[in-house]
Amino acid sequence: MWHVIGGVMEDELEKLKPTANPADMQSWNIEDLESYIIAMQAEISRVELMITAKKQVQSAAAALFGGNS
């Protein structure tokens, strides 16, 4: 069954989700864990910037078209 969520079909959202399983970090040493944290923090920052940019576009579109997005 198809469900539409925010104009996107639910099946399309499933395709966008990461498919990789989380790493088994139990056997990692401290340095590897710290490096992983740094990499994840960088990824979070990158995604936050993308969200900010998308919100700016959304606000500009709402202002242009009079929407309340």
C-alpha cells in the first residue's frame, strides 16, 4: 500500500534511507572510536548546513508564492 507523506510516496522515502548496518564498534580501540566521533560530527554539521539551506529556499518560496511553509 502506498502512503503519501509530505508530497513524497512512502516507498520513495524508504529508498532514501541508509542501507548499511551500523558497525560493530565493540572491538574498536579508543583512537578508532574517537576518529569515528569526529567523522560523525562532521557529517552532522554537513547535514545541518543542508537543512539550513533547504529552510532558506522554503522560506523564499513561501514569501514568493504566499505560502505558510
